[in-house]
Amino acid sequence: MVANGVWTLTKIHDTSFAMLRDIYISRGPLAAFAAEGLFWGSFAALVPVIKANAGLGDGAFGTVMLIAALGAVSAMWLAPRAEAALGRWCLPVLATAMALAFLLPGHASNAVMLSGAMMAATMASGSLDVAMNARISILEGRHGRPLMNLAHGIFSVAYALSALLGGFGREIGWSPAMILSAEAGLCALLIWQMITAPVPDPEPSSNETASRRLPLVLLIPAGLIVLLAFMSEQATEAWSALHLERGLGAGAAEGAFGPAILGLTMAVGRLSGQAIIHVWTEAKVITFAASLAAIGSVIAAWAQNLPVAYLGFGLLGLGVSVVAPMAFAWVGRMVPDEKKALAISRIAVLGYAGFFIGPPLMGFLAEGFGLPVSFTAIAILLMLAPLVLVPMVARYRG
């Protein structure tokens, strides 16, 4: 018994030390993930008031997000070039652009202004997303450590805290412009961390390696898995507060608990991902997690009271949290080292389109059928991952 206790304490100590080491290794990109979480968490809590300030209905708001998506997808496709051009400065430069862009939605008073503001914000955010995932992938290959779940977990922690702060800011009378300006001030500290802990550029590949094409039979289904995960995540972030306030009579702070619970449970799931992967394969984790997220989405959609809705969003967060990081790690393990960063960036280009497909899809369905049907549709789409896409990736043998 004593020996078992000593072994357990030793294991805990080793795991804690490894986690601290991983945080130190990846502290520059982790600051970028935290910055993303700050702004998207605040935006999630502010959606009801930003939407009202612009005088938009559900369908019109969905259209605004769709317009923003058109520019964002182009920016994400070009992001690897921007990352290569900016080199070690890519994260602080792109994070600064994001911080400035996210000041704009708080001042939008009509559909045109909000469309332009959100296009600027999503373009900057999407570019930073691709760059920070690529830089994390570089560090994983260089240090031989799994860092993707940790990085996405940091995003979720920042997102949850920011959603709560945004909700309480609304309660005490702060405007969206005031809240987003405060977030920009916090982001400045994170940008300084990115500057002081840059990720060196990857070593150039040989001509033979550089000319080798990436395996599309692997990247396309894996990218679609990421797309479904991010689509579900962003749709919930953007519409959960509105669902709680409109359907269940929640106040501003209670409504903000929807995206906050999503963020907190996603943080727990992602920070636990490193332990889970030692027990299950990526295929099993994604299959179980996507199914759990779909169940949670249905529960949240048709809940008759706030506690049940919170439970649904919690299950959705736990499930969807590990789907994208596991897909990134899975592909990274299946391609040569010199191609990992490019493969991750290409998956991100396809996958991050889900961030912008989800909200407009929710808006169009909510306009015609209501938010419960919208969240049910998200659940149905999530089941494509275990039923169709995971088997496609698993069949790839290189």
C-alpha cells in the first residue's frame, strides 16, 4: 500500500513537472492561443447586445457572419505565406492586428458596419490561428512533446474567463466597446510574451522533400473532422447566450454561463487529452468525443430549464474539446517531419472554415425553425465524424 502511494505521488510529481516544462517550451504560442480566447470569449458574451445595437434579426446576423467568413477563408489560405514572410514575428504582428480589429464590432450600429468589423476580426483571427497552430507543430517536432492539446486548452481557459467577464461587464452597464477595449489592454501583455519567446523558423527542406505533394486522401477527411469540431464550437459560442436568454429567460450573466461552461469543459477536456491519448488511439478518442458532443448539443437544444441546458453545453464542451487537437496530432504523426507544419496549416485552412460556417448556419435555421432545431442540426453534423470521416483517415497507410 505504501509503495503504491509513493508510486502515485511520484507519478503526479513527474506529470506536473512535465506540464510545467511544456508550458515553458510553448509559452510564446500559448500567449497567442490565450489572446484568441480572450476576444472570442468576450464576443460570445456580447452577441446579444452587439446584434441588438446593429438592429439585426437572426437571419441578418447569420448573413453578417457569412460575409465575414468569405474574407476569412481567403486570409487563412494565405496565412502560411504571411507566416513565412513574417518569420519569428508572425505571432505578435498577427495578434496585434487581431486586437485592433476586435475593437470595431463594439462600435457597429448597422449591418454594413458590423459586416466590415467582423470581416476584419475574422481575417486577423483566422490568420493568427493558422500561424500559432503551425508554430506549435514546429515545437512538437523539435522537442518531441505533445503540445497541441495544451495549447487548445489554454485557449479554452482564456475563452471561459473572458466570457464570464464579458457577462458581468454587461451586468454592471459596460458597453461592448468598453469591454473589448479592456480585452485589448490585456492582449498587449500577451503580445509582449510572444515577442520575448518567439518560435524559431523551421529548417528548410530539401528540394526532393519540398516537391513531394501532401496526401489529400488524408488531409481532406482530417480537415473535415476539424471543420465539424470548430463549426460546433463556434456556433455554440456565438448562439448559446442568445438561446439561454431567449428560450429560458436567462439574464445577461446567466446567459454568459452558456459559453463560459462550454469554455471551461473544453479546457478540462483538452488539458486531459494528453493522458487520454496514452490509453486510446486518436480514432477512438475522436469517435467517442464527437458522439458525446452530439448528445450534449441535443440536450442543450431541448432543455426546459437552465441546469439541464448547462449540462448539455458541458457535455458538448467535453466532447468537442479534443476532436480538433486529436485530428491535428493524428495527421502530424502520419506525415514526415518536414511536412508536419505545412500539413497542419492546410488542415487548419479547411478546418477553421467551420468557425465561420457554424454561426451563419445557426442563424438561417434559427430564423426559420428556432434555435433548438439549429442545435439539433449541429448534433447531426457532428455524427459524420465517427460514422464517415474517422474510418476514412484510419484507412490511410502512407
